[in-house]
Amino acid sequence: MTILFNVDRSLSEQLNLDSADYSLLTDLYQLTMGACYAGEGVEQKQACFELFTRKLPEGFGYLIAMGLEQALEYLEQFSFSSGQIEALQETGIFASAPTKFWSLLESGRFTGDVWAVAEGTAVFALEPLLRIEAPLWQAQLVETYLLNTLNYQTLIATRAARARNVAGENTTLLEFGTRRAFSPQASLWAARAALAGGFDATSNVLAALQLGEKPSGTMAHALVMALCALEGSEEQALEHFINIFQKLHC
């Protein structure tokens, strides 16, 4: 086997998201634009940013807005530590940035207003899910995180709602998406969004317990394969599972 590249393990161990890092989880161009705004003296001008979709896929009809709670948490904690500012300065990218830019980051907090539809609300094309009214540099810098937070959760909640519409009210729908989610954090948000969109339960144990719900699930084919190999038949494997499952839930 040919190894195309090596990854420094120490770097991999650092790739975990902490709330203290929220403000740096942004695209570089948000920061470079902020520096330009400061250089032009327009950074405090009031701005309005809206999150909406211009067009939905044919037959899609609507979206289910989701992710507002996490968006508000991010805005409440928005700030830059001295260490984060030093790290940005050490990149050399901002060598010509005005001093005012660094002052903004040092003392900056989100001071704007947020207008949004409630989570679980059906919205349509050209209808804003979220509106930010804030000083220009703030409204610009928060764009990436807000898009990431609302886009993914809205996608999952919308798919869940559409599945519920098709399945009807009396069908039990379970969310099993943890192994396919974009990250461990995304799996928790996806489970929450699926429940909000109309699903009955999630197999994600952590998400269920954090939400005060009861996790739900079945079993993988691996159990049948393993017990079949040891016990001799698929029927015996299924009988063992049923016996244990009934004992655990009696």
C-alpha cells in the first residue's frame, strides 16, 4: 500500500471544536473583509444580512427552519482572545491591516439584533430564515458559522418533515444517521433536527439523553452473522436476540 501523505498526529489531536474557538471557525475572507472595512472606516456602519434560499428544487415546496438555538449560542459567545489574535497576526496575512482592525477584535462582541422564524417553522423560497442587523464588521464575520449551523440542521429537519408527510402520522420513524453524519457534532444536531422534523426517536444515545428522550434502535446484521456462525443458523441467532431484548425491556 502506498501512503500518499503523512498527517502529524499532534495536529489531528487539535482538530476538536470548543466554544472558545467559535469566532475563529470562519472563512478567511470574512476576516480580510473585516480588515478592509476597518481600513475604509466603514466597519461600524449598520448592515443587514439575510439567510434565505432563492429557489427550491422542483416539488420540494418548503424548508423547515432549524439551528436557531445554536446560532444564538454562538452569537452570545462571539469574541476573540489574545491568543487567537496573536495566532492571526503570526500568519502574516494581516501584516498591512490597520490597527483599528485588531482593536475591533480585542474588544469586539456581537452587539446586533437577530430576527428569525421559530425553529420548526415551514419557510419558502425568498423568505428569510434569519436576519442579522449589526455593525458591518460583525455581520460579516458571523456569516460563515451561521450558514454552517442553520444549513445542515434545516436540511435534516426538512427531510424528516417530508418523510413524515409521506409516511403519515401513525408510522414510527427512527433516525439512524449518526454513522453517516458529517462529524460527531453534526450527528447530535442531526438527531435533534430529525426529531423536530417529525421523527419519533433517534438511535444516537448521547443526543437522546441530552434531549431528555429515550433512544431507540434495532440491531445490525453483524449480530446475525456472528451468532449464526457460533450457533449454526439465522433462526437461532434471531431467537437469542429476541430473548435478550425482551429481558432487557420487560
